[in-house]
Amino acid sequence: MIKKWYFYASLIVIITFLTLGFKPFNVETKPWFLIEKTDGSEYLLPSKDKDDYPELKKVNILFTEKRLISFKEAVAFKESQGKYRLVNSLGYMGKYQFGSKALRAIGIRSDKEFLKDPALQEKAFVALLSKNKWILRNEIEKYEGKIINGIEITESGILAAAHLGGAGSVKNFFKHKGNRHFRDAFGTSLKSYMRDFGGYDLSFIEADSNATIND
């Protein structure tokens, strides 16, 4: 009789345990873990339109536009991958690969000081843009917006080409209607610079025949 009682009691305990084992528990969950229906606003991707960020209107933030800083970095990457201390096999120096003659033209007398001073290199690039803009002012006025030898002519393209081959090479390009153009020692063409660096807004660079830097 006692054995039967133990048997039935054990059977009841086993059945109770199995039943509870399949019963769901109330688990405390965190809001970030739950999948909820929302309006999707928290998943909106960043906008390129600065008007979508009213809280940033008083902050001077440069959005992705083709302006001077973008032009400078594009040219620098092409010239040196942006390396201030780079000197190539022909002796051209720095982030924008200046030659000694171009440095003297804007008043920089020491190649060594130029090479170790990033701020001076940035000023030098802008000064050379100003000088070349003056030298090529007539070409910019006459040819900007026209198509020559398959290239749409823009101010920034002209100035980039002048950085590669000098203002005289750019004048020669237009003189021969784009059929004859400069290539540097590495085979880079003036035409490719005029094409690849076209369309940047450099309107606020002043044309200055006396653009110089006192280093």
C-alpha cells in the first residue's frame, strides 16, 4: 500500500514538473530589444540638404559642394596623395608639388622651409591660383562655358591645368584650339586636368598679378 502511494505521489510530481516546464514565464524586456511599430523616423538616412538641419544653421559647416576646399584636396590627392613632405623624382615638392621656380614667383625663397610648413603650402597654393587667374583672365572670360576638343571649359579646369603645366601652356592650348597641349614628364596631360578639375566654384579667388607670400 505504501509503495503504491509513493508511486502515485512520484507520478504527480513528474507530471507537475513537465507541465510547468512548458509554461511561458513573464520576462522583463528592454524597450530597445522590442520590435515595435513606428513611423520609421528613427531610421531616416542623413540628408545632404543643409535645410534639413535647422539646428545647425548657425554653425559654419561645409556641405558637399564643389568649392575651394574640395578643389584643393582633389588636386592635392592627384599630385601627392595629400603628402606635405613628398618630393618626387624631378624635385617637385609638397602636397601640391611645387617647383622652385613657381615658389620664387610667389615670394617663397626657401624650399626647405616650404617643405616642412603645411600652412605655408596651403597659402602658396592659393597665391598661385590668384596669380594664374590674373595671367589667364582673358582666356577665362573668352572660353569659359565653351566646348573645345571635347572638353567643357571652366575656370577651375583652366587653373588646374595652369598648376600642372604653367599659364603659358594653357595659353598655347587655346591658341591651337586644344589640338596641341602639354604633357608633364610622367605623361599627365593638360587636357586631363582641364577635364577632371572642371566645375569647381573658385569665383571668390581674386585675380592678383602681385600675389606673393612672405615666408
